[in-house]
Amino acid sequence: MQRDRYVTFENIDCYKNAVEVLDAMHELFTQIPEAKNELWERFLENIDPNYHEVHEKEGCKDILYQVCSNVFYISDLFEEYEFEKGIELLERAEMECC
């Protein structure tokens, strides 16, 4: 089912989408350590290490901002390593929330 993001934002959890993208990035870095370079180390410095627990706190906005403002670079990362799971999660986050 194709959702039209301009019709409704009902049942869209942007925080969850951002967390899933970050989880996919960590999964990729675990599977392919050489994928994590200086850019991604600096990117992750801006992410609260406890990002799973900050849902209802101020950090939620920061996580979504970091993912949405770096969509192009994150997309390039996932595509370079053909990480389909990450590509799908990022596409959903981008379409629903960014």
C-alpha cells in the first residue's frame, strides 16, 4: 500500500523512523567496519549514545534533524555498501518525516 505523505501524518512515528535508520547505520558499521570513516565518527558524535531512551525528551528533535539533514550522505553510505535494509528504512524516514 502506497501512503500519500501529504494526506495524513496519522500513525507516523518520526522518532521511531530516525532510530531505525541509526540502528541500521550501527549494524552496517558492525558488519563492515571500514564503512565507518571520519565523517561518520563526527556524525555519531552529534547523536546521544542513549538515543533509544530519549523519545519523549528534547533529544528526539535532534535525532530526527541529524537524520533528515544528512539524508543524501546516509543514502550514499547505504548504497555504496548495498545495504538494502538501510536503504528501505531511510526511504521511509525521508518520505514520512523529512
